[in-house]
Amino acid sequence: MNRIFINLHSSDTDLAKSLEPMHGYDIANIIFDYSNKQINRILEHLETHKLIDTFNNVSDQKELLSVINDDLRKKILNNLEMDNLKYFIETSGEEYLKDLTITKQKIIKSLLEYNADVVASIMTTDFITIKEETLRTPAINNIIYDSKDNDYLDSVFVVNAENKYLGQVEIRKLLTANAKQAVADLIDDTDRTIASDASIEAAIKLVKDYDLKVLPIIKEEKIVGIVTASDIYEELVEYHEETFDKISLIHDNDEKSSVMKRVRTRIPWLLLSVILNLLVASFLSIFEETMAAVVALALFQPMILGMSGNISTQSLAVTILKIHESEIENTKIKKTFLLKEFLTGCLNAVFIAVLAFGFVLMLSLFLPAIESSPFKLAFTVGISMLISLMLSAFIGAAIPLLCNKLKIDPVAASGPILTTINDLFSLFVYFGVATLLFLTI
């Protein structure tokens, strides 16, 4: 994609004209390529909506505000949509409140009081209310002359003389109504609302179930804000990104964390893994006679270790996700969860073990190079696969729970420990069964 170029050697008029076809996203991507003085000049010649779009897409909003003049900073902050402004103040600091108008300061302070888990914490107050007795034409005039740039304009929200919420009317319906009709007669009977102290999850469910464009938020029978479908979409995107990070075991990979901080988090467990793997290697010397007698065992060792690792990783991912979602906090739920994971692992283990037995038996019969007893070799691999997968499924769920109980980060610790313990148990089972079948019986 070609980067845009802004010609700052042109006159102010020509500069403003050259900026008109540019998108705020593109300007945001190159804004820090210029000096502080040039940044101020560029932003001063942007239309308000494009200025806000640029600010919303810039990589470091605090840095941008620190290099622009006071008038530009106040213009940006006072023209942000209320939910975006609230999020910025919440994450960047309340020192920016002084740049807002008195009215916006009061609104933001009231929004900041809500718990982060309730729907009111993500609402916007940029919407239009109209009294129930207002006729169609005056209502349209109110929208035209009183609405602000950031107001939600797909619907208006009807209130009575006491400002109690009655319902919403779509703008499209208002425009096509009879001139003598009052807005109260146009209220949508299928309107849905939600209480200000309801959870964000409840709001997501309502918007999804009823395919809503906007959801009014009610407190003491009055409308205090709205949540749009786009707000819900942003919440869902954020939720799924967090979920992916948890499943991928990369929550410590924060953009703000330094390289050394990431190294300090991970290196102790990697070093522990090295030590444990040296112990595993030493442990294998016990089965030196078995490995020398049945060389074909080495062919199927990677399959045993690989499948054990796969099944334990599945259990590990599910368990860490449940821990982060606080779904397995008491002892009874933990026991039930462990039992389910173990039974799931057992069923998978039986299926995989039968396939492994058949595969090794067929391979042994058709490959003359494998001199060992085909049935004994296949049985060794099959029974080892069964026991190893059953143990790995249980261990994959148990280790993160144990780490969490001991106040150890289950994400950083579980992976290296799990890999080593899996290898230890799987190799012990594999060569133990082989020793029993080939050297004892």
C-alpha cells in the first residue's frame, strides 16, 4: 500500500484542499513522521470530523496530545464521542478533564463511577430526546437544528414531561409520518431496554437475540445512555482477542512490557525445563537393555510423545481459559472439571490406541526391516498410547489448577512443566511395557 505524502510547502488554502480527499486513518499512520510544528499545522487544517478520525486511529494518542497546542487538544477532546472520550480519560488519566467543558466533565465523572462490568460503563450519552406530545414537523426541526455531530441519529428517544422514558422512534419512520402525528404515536412497540446496572454480557445477548441497532439504558425510569450495535461489536472483538490470548498462552506478551520483563517471566521455567529434561535423559538409561534388544521401539517413540503432548495441550488450554474466566473456583467444581477432562481423555485415548495398534501391526507385517514380533510391538505401542494419553489428559488439567492454587502464574509455568512431565511418564510407560513384553515374558 502506498503511503500518502503531505506537501507542507504549499499555502494554507492549498494544504487544506490537499487534505480533503485523505482518510483520517492514512493521516494517522504518517503523522509522527513530521515535526511537532508540522503536526500542529496539519491538524489545524483538518475538518473536525477528520481530525477526530485521525486521533482515533493514531498509534499513541497521549503522545499526539503532548505535542499539539492547547486549542487543538481541547477541540479534539470535546468533539470525541462520549464513550471514546470516557475510555481515553479512563486509560490515560483524569488530568485531561480540565480541557473539557463543564457539562462534559460532569458527564464523564458520572460515567467513570460505573463498574467496568456493567453496561453503563460502555454507553454513550450522545443521543436526542423528544417530548411525547411533539408533532412530526417540530420534531424534525429539533433534530436538524439541535443535534450535534456525535449524536446517534438513526432513532430519537421519546420522554414524557417528567423525562421518563417511553420508547424510541426511527428517523425513517418519523420522516414518513403524517405532519399532525405526535412522536408518541410512532413509538416502536418492540422496543427493548436494559437497566444501567445490568452486565455487558446481558446487553450483548439482547442485541444479538433481537437484532437491535441500539439499546436504551434506563435508570429510575429515565434514559441515561444508549449502547449501539457497533459498541457491542467492539466488546465482542475485545472479548475474543482476550480469549485467543488466553488459549494461546500469551497474556504476558503485552505491547507495553519490555523485552527484559518478558524474559524474566519466562526464563525461570525454561531453565527448569532444561534441568528436568536432563533428568529424563538420565532416566532412560534404565531401559538401555530394552532399547538395544528392540531397536524398532525408537521408530514409534516420537508418535507416543507427540500424541501425549497434543492431548495434554488441549486439556491445558481449556483449563487456563476456565481459570481466567473464574469458572472453577470451588473444590466441588474443580473435581467435576477434572473428572470430565479425564473421561474425555480416556475416550480419546481408547480410539487413538486402537488406531495406533492397527497401524503398527500393518507396518510391522509389511516392513521386513522390523525384525521384532509384529503383534508384541503393536501391542506395546497400543497399550502405551492408551495409558500415556489418559495420564496426559489428567495432567494437562491438573497442573494449571495446582499452579493457580499455589499462586504461581499457570500460563508461564504450565507449558514447560507439562512438557517435561508428559515426556517422563510417556517414556516410562512405553519402555516399561516394552521391557515387560519383550524381556520378561
